Amino acid sequence: MQAIQPFTSALLVDDTSTVREFLRQILSQLGIATIYEAADGATADHIFSTYHPQLVFLDIQLPDINGKVLLQRFKQQDMRTHVFMVSAYSSVENLKDAIAGGANAFVVKPFSAKRICNLVTSLPH
């Protein structure tokens, strides 16, 4: 994996620590130096409002709020942020809602490191 310099910060929002750790490892290898993590929506909302990360990996099923609601909030605050919705539930409704809400892509769990790398490296800088 090669380092990509245009993106320097990311937010990983998932209530499962192993998913966040896997994403952290992948993004670190891509050269993203600042990686924030949140296990719930309230923490994610606070981190996003404070730091405005360039990339967000956002689980739909969170303990306190639906990820689709956070997607709308994040996009209202900063349209330039690249948001990837992540879910084990790959329903047509989830996919449509994510794309309609401004997500760059929908990632189905379990996902591969290659899938994440391809998504991030294919973004416009």
C-alpha cells in the first residue's frame, strides 16, 4: 500500500473495537496520520464538530443513534468530508439512504483491506 498525502485525518465510528482497529491499521498504512475513533454517535458527533476530519467511516447501527442521522449532520457541517457508510446489513434501503444522504460509498461488513484502500485512493483530492 502506498501513502496518500492529500488526506491527513479520519474518523472511525463503530461500536465494535475490532472493526475500528482494522480500519485504523489500513488507514495508517495509507499515510493518514490523525485517526479519531468513536464507539457511539454522541462521541462521533463531538469529534466531527471539533476536528472536521476529511474521511469518515460510519457504521449505520450505533447504540445511541442511527448512522444515517449522523451522515446528514456531518454533511450539513462540511460537504467536503468523504463519508463511507459501513454496515453488516446490506439492504437496498440502507444503500439508497446512504447514497441519497451524500455518502461516497456503502461498505458491507466484513470488508477487506483492499476494498478500503481502493475506496480511499480513488477519491478526488
